[in-house]
Amino acid sequence: MDQEHELDKPHAGFLYDSTTVINVSRTGRIISAAAGAALVYAGLHDVGKKPLASLGRLLAGGYLLYRGISGNCPLQAIVEDKLHTRHARAVNIRTSMVVNAPIADVYAYWRQLDNLPSFMGHLHDVEILDDKHSHWMVKLIGDLALEWDAEIVDERENDFFGWRSLNGSTVSNAGKVRFRETPEGGTEVFVTISYRPPAGYAGAGLVRLLNPAFAKLVRDDVKNFKQHMEALY
């Protein structure tokens, strides 16, 4: 899915995302409503004598009334999301395992990327587009899904291969898998996978989803490979 196609899609937009969340406490709503009503009353009372000052009071009072009645503070939402974005952290998975199967078979199964959803529950689908490119889909809470295109960036048969998401992807994803034959004829697999929310406001929402629970899910999915592969033998 290319970047231009993503930009053409309809979306709610920044204002909607910032103003549809209840982020004010009950006490805060009561105080905001009372202060807003007082400012609106004062603004209306002095509108003939001090029009500029009254306009300021009416605007501030209207905002506080909205904050109190709706329970939403757009300014607070914007500040919180900027803080989330600034402190966004990647989900980094690094693990290894020994699989009791020949290295050629283990490498071939991993390298066939559309096999990944068979043991990685967080991956809904990986569609192979050509020898180097693929389309990935991760399903999160409810019907929320993330999709991106990825490319193989480096590989050596029965040794290692690595991939990364293309520029403009909804989420940055990269990974590398290395394979080493054991003296017993099995395969030691070293896996590194990273998910990173993009910079900017969109990333602030994703960082809430790419959390420690998601990291544990990915780590458990990777470990499922040993059981899954050995069951094939």
C-alpha cells in the first residue's frame, strides 16, 4: 500500500482526534462549569462598557463551559499527545531458541514470510508481493488494524535475512533472523524484531498500543516458532 494511496483515504483528522476524549475529572468539570458560567455572566454584564474585555471573558467562559459540560479539554489532549510522542519508545524483541530441525528447513520456513502468521498470533496476514517485497497486517484491539509494505534488505541463504518497512508506513517495522547449525544437527535461531510508532501526532496514538503487553505478545509469538516447527517433524 503506497504512501499516496494512504493520503487519499478519508480520515477523521486532528481536530476530531483531539476533541472526542473525556479527559477532565468530575471535580475539574464542576469547577470549569462554575468558572465558565461566572465569566460568561461577567462578560454579558459589562459588554456595553468594556467590549474588548467582555469578549475575552465570553471566550474564556465559553471554553470553560464546554470543558465542564463535555468533559473534554482539547488543550490538555494536545499537550498529552505531544508528551506521548516525545517519549515514544520502540517495541524491541530480541530472543533466541534452538529448534530441533535442519538449518535449511528452518531458514526456508522463516524466509517464506507468509508462513509467519501460522505461529505469530499478532500477525493477521503477510502477503508476498515479489521476491523482495511483502504486505503486512497486524490486528490490534477490536477491528483496529495496521498495514504496511516491507522489503528484504539483506540475506544469505541458511545464514540470515533482514527486512524493514518502506518509508511512509503507518508503523515502522524491522527485523533480522540469524541461523546457526548446532553440533546435534539442529538450528539455533536468533531473532530481532522492532516496532516503532511514527513521529508526529499519529504516533502518539500508536504508542499507547505498542506497549509492554504488545511486546510480550510478540515475544511469545516468536517463541511459538520452536514448537510449531518441531511439530512439522
